[in-house]
Amino acid sequence: MEIARHDRYDYVPLSDRADYTWPGGRRLAVCLCNNVEWFSFMTGLGSDHTVPGAAQTTRNYAWRDYGNRVGMWYLFDLLDDLGLPCSHNLNAEAIRNAPQIVERIRARGDEPIGHGRTNSERQDVMGEDEERALIAETTEAIASAFGTPPRGWLGPYIVQSPVTLDLLKEAGYAYHLDWPADDQPFRMRTRSGPILSVPYSIEVNDSPALVFRHETARDFEAMMIDQFDEMLAQSARRPLVYTAVLHPFVIGQPFRLRALRRALTHILAHRDDIWLATPGQVAEHVAGLPEGVVP
């Protein structure tokens, strides 16, 4: 068997990297990453709340729509109650169909991140021209809604084609969240220069944990807390980025939101020891570090 390889980045182990700090001398950045998604009715891809890969039905469409109609608003109130910033991965169709969500994100000063047209399609099966158009459409939708284009990208289903990184760089993106290969930011090669990869958890992520692996809300609470406590301890040696990934149709169910509230309260008990940030702020800080500090 011939081993396929990529040339997007070199292997640089955590032990061989330069040291640095986040703003205020903090060692652990904490980012909450929320997904605002829109789905095609009865067609295309989409999560089911019982069985992965189930056929599209009115039931599972309505379950997902609960996130935009109800769960998102519970989550906004929780974030406001705790005084927490958040980033939002936005489908272009969500921007068009749920303008009140956009207004609340703008009012909070949160960061919008490009997240494709809908979550009923994935870009890794597209040709280059089709994918370029998808990125352009998403970018324009966010720029129109927020006044400036997004700096970061997360692909629907966290997938990339062989040219996604090249297309993102050419479209003006500074960073992406699609490569969960690290707990620190690192640079990846494209055909027109480097683009930054910012950490994004696929483990401390409510959708795979609660929907696909059938963990409980209290399991997810424990995951968030244990991940945080261990990373806070590890950050004494090196700077790290903790991310918790949320979907309002999952975590916005009240019994799960209560577990999230407890986990976030635990994290905020260490507010003086952490940097509450968005992925874009992490990327901006890295851009200001001396050349060569971040691989």
C-alpha cells in the first residue's frame, strides 16, 4: 500500500515549540463556539436525534429548527447572565431566514464565522468552482449582515476538499477551524501563503457527544469540566486553547442547558486565570507574535 501524505504542515511536537502567553500573561484561552445552522426541508444532509444517518423527516427537521426558534434564545440569555463572549458559525441561509439571531449576535459584539450555505450539504464533494462560489456566497452574506467579512471559517461537517485551504486564503480568510490536530494554533500551507489553524474541539462538542455517542447531559458537563481542569494545569507549561462547541438544537434543550450552566460556572470560578476569547481574537493575537514563534 502506498501511503498518501499531505504537504500542508510539518510535524512539530508540542515539546519542541516556542513559549508565549495570551493577553494579560494568561496561559489558557477559553473559547465558546456556537453553531447557527439552517437545513433544507426533507432533502440533503442533517442530524437526527436518535440514529446517525437517518432519513430526513418532518420530525428531525423540527427538532433542528427548535434550535433557531427556542434553544438559541435560551443560550443567548445564559451567555448574557454569565457575561461570556461567544463565536457563532453561521450558515448563509440562517442569516437570511433568522435575522433576529443576527441582530442579537451584533448587539452582543460576538464574532461571526463563515459556515457554508446550509448544513444540508458538504463542500468536500464539490468541484473547485462550486466550492469557490459557496465560500463567496457565505462571505458576502456575513459581510452584508455584519458590515465586515468574516475572518474565520468552519466547513459544514468539519470537512475540506483538497483545495479548501487554498480557496479560503484566496478569499481573504485569516484562519479556519477544520483541522482538530492541536491544542495550539499552527500555520498551514496554501498555494498563496500560510493560513492559521485555530483549535476547535470535536470531543468537547455537544453534537457528536450527545447525539451520536448518546452521552448524557451530565456526561457532557463532566467532559467540559475535566477538559478545562486538565488544560488549565497543563497550561502552566505552555499556552493552550480550550474550546467547547455548542449547537442550540442540542444544548438548548433545558435539561442540557442546566448542565452547561453548571460547567460554565465552574470555568468562570477561574476567570482571573484564563483569557475569555473568540477564535478570531486568538488568531489576531498570534498574528502579532514574532515570526517563528508559532509553527
